[in-house]
Amino acid sequence: MTIEEFKKVLDRQRYSYKIKGDKIVITDDGIVWLNSLETLPPGVVFKNGEGVWMKSLEILPPGVEFKNGGDVDLGSLETLPPDVKFNNGGDVQMNSLETISPDVEFNNSGSVRLVSLKTLPPSFVFGNGENIYLDLLKTLPPGVVFKNRGYFFLGSIETIPPGMEFRNDVYSNSLFGGWFKNWDENIKGIDSTRLLNKMIKDGLFDRR
């Protein structure tokens, strides 16, 4: 899709935008609904006031930026270019994504939902504000950093290497049968997150 073709889509739906050099910046105050689009031109910057919904998008070209005020939903997207940065004010949801580049950045204010992700590169950093959902991931590689302030949903995780630290409670069916704080092996009177981080540090969940 060319920028001219994309401008026609925006004009048809009456979304406000500006042209800045080789970029098209969407400045609408509300939600941007583009659920029928399967592709975008390079250099689109979302700076609208609320969410961005592109549930049919199959290809995200280089140079697309998310600086909008709400959620970003890319439900059909299976791959991401390496330079994507999510700086939006809500959640990021990519239910079909199976792999991810180490250069992708999550700095969004809300949760990150990667429920189909099967591999995570070493030293990947999550800088988002709330929860992280990695439902199918079985292994956490060394060096992954969780800076988020919410909970961790790692339903299928089977191994956690030493050096991993969590700031809040972890949900895992495969390791704990649910929330770690409710695990039968917890020690009464000991903070459950501190206990989990100590057990990880000692290699008790490292099954590599």
C-alpha cells in the first residue's frame, strides 16, 4: 500500500492526519479502526488519542511507530520488523505472533499479550507498565529482563534459568499449578515473590 492509497482510507473514515517529510502522522483524537487493512505503507506514526485496532493486518512495514494514547491490537500479525517500538498508552495485543526480534521494544503503559509466542530471544527486555502474557512459552532464555510492574502469566513455562527476577506474582500451570503465592511448597510468613526469586537464583527451576 502506498501513502496515497492510505490517505484515501483515512479521508474516507475522516481520521485527521499530517504529512511530515516521508511520514504520515495520524493525529485524530479518538480510536483508529482499520480492521479491514492487511498492510500499511512505511513510515506511519500513530499519535491518535486512543486505541489502534488493526486485527487483519498481516504485514507491518519498517518505520511504523505507535505513540497513541490507548491500546494496540494487531491480532493477525505473525512477524514484526526489528525496529518496532511500542510507546502507546495502553495494552499491546498480538495473538498470532510466534517469534520476535531482540530489537523490538515494549515501553507501553499497559499489558503485553503475546499468547502464541513460542520463542523469546536472550536478553529481551520488557519495559511495559502492567502484566505480561506468554501463555505458550516453555522456556525463558538467559538474560531476559522484566521491568513491568504487573503480574506474569507463564502458563506453559517449564524452565526458568538462574538470574531471572520477578517483581510480582507468577502464574504457571506447568510449574506451580496456578499462582506461585498459592503453591503448596510456599513457606508461611515469607514473601512469596522474594522466595520465588531466591529459588530461581538457586537453580531450582532450571531444567535445561
